[in-house]
Amino acid sequence: MNLKVISKATVVNQYLPKKLTAKTTVTAFAPSNIALCKYWGKRDVELNLPLNSSLSISLGHLGSHTRISHSDSGGDVILLNTKEQALDSSFSRKILDFIALFRRTQPLPLIIDTRNNIPTAAGLASSASGFAALMIALNDFFDLQLDKPTLSAFARMGSGSASRSVFSGFVRWDMGEQSDGMDSVASQLDSHWPGFCIGLIKVSSVQKPVDSRSGMARTIKTSNLYASWPAQASADLLSIEAAIKNKNFSDLGQSAEKNALSMHATMMSAWPPLVYWLPESLAVMHKIWQLRSDGIAVYFTMDAGPNLKLLFESSAKKILEIEFPDMEIIQPFGNE
Amino acid sequence: MNLKVISKATVVNQYLPKKLTAKTTVTAFAPSNIALCKYWGKRDVELNLPLNSSLSISLGHLGSHTRISHSDSGGDVILLNTKEQALDSSFSRKILDFIALFRRTQPLPLIIDTRNNIPTAAGLASSASGFAALMIALNDFFDLQLDKPTLSAFARMGSGSASRSVFSGFVRWDMGEQSDGMDSVASQLDSHWPGFCIGLIKVSSVQKPVDSRSGMARTIKTSNLYASWPAQASADLLSIEAAIKNKNFSDLGQSAEKNALSMHATMMSAWPPLVYWLPESLAVMHKIWQLRSDGIAVYFTMDAGPNLKLLFESSAKKILEIEFPDMEIIQPFGNE
């Protein structure tokens, strides 16, 4: 699509004030999110521009709290869950590269303190909420006065799905068309669904052997079936959006589950095969299908990993708590 | 592709002699076959015409022995592995419908005695070898004098993959283009590969919940990813054929495994999801990938069921017998 590579700095610079000012201390929060229509495949690796639009549900108060303050130690300090991280670690480098876009040549050393309250049993990625919270904090700290769509676009440069974590509730990330990606931003759907439940089932906490970024790249390069993915995702997004509007839970569940399985299908047909599922993942899936054939409206979604996220309404909560005693339940909109 | 539906009888009648004669007793054998490039999707349900060409390896002396003789009991008798089958059973009806194409209005009652020597642990379908052996026997019994391609085309009408079981060794089934399907026939590749091994791993003998015919139909109807399958299969077939010609085992294994996983990928993205894998299937897959990363050239293929067929050369036999003690090994061309 876009042939020329535009750097992050080139895009960001156009939106920054000539002279930067800095506050003393700011804090920001951004929620974690679970995609019901997945982001899978980049059309631009530098700017994290996707090959399809996606849609997620934010996890309420579960996410990342980020605090930016001045460092008087003479250098930057990066903290994750109160533990200081080596500056040359992969985690610190990603954060410092991102911060460099906004402080530019300012010598001011900073303390970046990130705390995730995502359930430990969740198997959830924290890069989405982490980069969204960091972007919101940077905007405040340097008084950038960026609007929400711009915050979403810039958070995306840190981690694709961070574009969605700038918002709460149901969030759609439009893929956009521009080569600078400034139309590839998320927005919040005007919808509230009390009783909407997400059940986190962790089958493994072992670090996945292939990260999402590499997985996407391998899939696009080697899976012939991937050619059909963008159209599939586009159809799923429309169905899910309509299901949210009409509060039609079975339509939502069906489209979300089909979307997740189709994404995993594109990975499996890659070479070498990319199968994030473990035997235990498949056992949970078969159990879900059995429960559904018994009349219980429960569906699932999965990201690039072995863990499952169940989707159901609060009316099914009791029976599912019995069936899955280790499941952690999140209600993004509270109970009805 | 073909818009008008042509009946089996219309096609077959053009190849039959005006007057039928019948021998007293004939016997025939056809081998079972395992597809390395799968047959998945029909362009014509009546004639079993496929949407892609496929390629298989025949299992030597393992398959179906069929005996046709006159019945003096006044009616047809159908035997399967020496047990008489009810004439209104699904098994008998398929056989009698097929036989009707060739005996037409002849009143002659027959005994059809089919014996499969496919390993019980195999989890292999017997319809391919069964219909191929039946077709070969019918050709002899009624002295039809049909050539091999015609036998292949007619066996296909009984069961798609039976078109390949008319031959031994590596067999390619060309999808063909004609609406009467008479160019949708198999042929044997001129290739001999001593030491080529197939390892049968049975993880379940429970009847699969959705048969292949229904599975294909559901996938074509509901999986968007299926649109990419025929091109994928076509590319895989070329690679596999080249790998056989060059005796390049890793190329063969890679293309066969990718082909099987891609077929399963199209099923998983159907709705309701069609996942034939059991947790145990996935455990074996992960073990195979681990062995491969340890340097052992072992690949697998899977049909519409939970069992696996391992592909390796006899040099890896010893180590794999230790890793998979319950595996049944078949060497279609004998040992080197």
C-alpha cells in the first residue's frame, strides 16, 4: 500500500510544540484490552499500521498505571512493578525509544514507573495498556495538548493494540489508509453492556516461543491462507459492531470466536507451523463446544498464545464458575 | 464450474457394453492410500469431482479384498469382514447403489464379500480401497473391459479418494475440467522410494462427529479462508511431486505437513468450528516439532480425524519406534 517508509519521528514531530515544557510529576492509567476482532498483520512495520481494522473490549480498571517524574540520579530510571529494570533490557529500550520521540533532544532525565494490575492468572499482554498509559502520561508531562485520536495514533507506534487502550468500553481501531498512519486510530463505541463477562483461563504461563510481531511476519510471508484474512476480519468487525449495537450476545460470541479461530488458522498454515495451542487449550475448547451444545451461551477468543478468554453474560456466570473453577472473571461494565 | 448436474448412470452407461455377461466368481484387491496433498472440497457432489488435484501414497498390501459371486439365496448378500450386513444399512446401500450402475436391470443376485486388512490401530478410512476394489471386481465380473483411467473415474463416484486406490505407489489424481468428470482421474507416478515409512498413530477410535463429506460442505459454505485453499493445494502438489522425483525427503515432508495443516485451518475457520484434533493429537504434533528441532526428519499428515500419520525414512525408524512405541509402521516400497 504505502511504498515509502516514514519514520515515527517524522510523523510525531509535526504534532509537537516548538519548545517543550515539563511538569514535575504526572500519572496516567490505561486499561488492558481484549480484541474481539483481532489485529493480525501489518502493512507498515515501522508505524505498526495494520492490514485490517479491529475491535476490542477494554478491561475497566485492569491495566497499567504509569508515573513520570524527574530523575535526580543523573540518568533515566525505568521501573516495572516497582522493580528497577536494566536500561539495556528489551523492556527499557522500547520505552526509552518511545520517550525519545517526545522529549527529543531535551537532556532531562526521567523516572518512568509502570505498574500493571492485570491479574497474574490472566496471560494478558501488558504492552497495549503500557504504551497507552505512557502516551497519556507523556502528553500530560510535556503538556503536548494532543487530542485523543492523536494519542491513539502515537500509542500505536509503541504497540499496535495500544491504539485501542487509550479508550475504555468497546473500541474500534480503524486501519486507515494514509501512509503516515494518522487516520489509523481507535475510537470508542457509544455502547454500554452491563453483565458482559470475560473469563480468563490460563493454561500456561510459559513465555510463548514466537512473539506476536514475529508471528505476524511469518504468517504473512508463508501462509497462503492469510490472503483471505483481511476480508474475513472486515466481515467479522461489521458483525461484531452490529451485535454490540443490538446487544445480541450469540451473534457477538459467534463472530468473535470465528475471528479468533480464523486468525489461528492463518498461523497454522504458516511455515514453520505456528501453533500456539497446547493440548490443554484444545481441551478447554472442546469443553466450551460441549457446553454450548448443552445450551449455555459461552464463546471464546484467543490471542497469539495458549490461554483462552471466555465470553458470556452474567446469567451464565454461576454455571461457568462451577465448570471452570480457576477462571478469573472480569466485568468491564459491572453487573446489571 | 459445471452448471448442469450429470448423473452417475448417464456417465457410466456410455462405457458399458450393450449386453452384460457375468462370470461366476471374481476377486480383486485395492490398497488403502494416504494423501500427501489432500482432496478437500467438491465442485460436483454427484460425481465427487474435486476443487483441487491431490496426491497420495498407497499402502502396499494393506487395503480391501473384494469377492463377487452369484447368490442363490434369491437376494443380494453383503459381507464386511465376514459379517453379513443388513441390506438397509448405510454401508450396504452405498455398495448396492454403486453396483446398480453396472448391473443395471439384470436381476442376478450377488454376494459382495469385502475384507479389509487395514491395521485396526490405523484410524484409516476404508472407503477408498473398498470402492476401488469393488470397481476392479465389477469390471472383471461383468467383463466390462474398462481401462485403468476409466476404472479410476468410476471408483471416484463411489468415494472421491477411491480414484487413487486403483493404483499403487505414489498416485496423482488430476482434478479435471469436464462436467462428466472423465478427465478427473488418477495415475501412478513413475517413482519407487525404498525406505519411505508411514507411521500410524491412533489417538482415538471414536467415530468422528462430522464425516468428511459434511465437513467439506460446511467448510466451503462457511469458511472465508477456504477461498485460498485450491491455490495452496495446487502449489503443494507441485512441490510434493518434485520432491518425489528428486527423493528430497524434507521437501516432501514440509509440503505434506503444510498441506494437512492448511486443510485443517480451513475447517477451523468454518462455523460451527470443525476441529477434528483432540488434545492428544496436539501433544503428538508438539512432540514431532520438538523431534524435528532436535534434527530428526519426521513430518506428519492428518485427515479429517484426530489420528496422525507420521512420514519419515527408514534411517529414522529406530529412534521413532522408541519415541512412539505404539506406532504402527508401514513401508509401501519395502526397506532399502
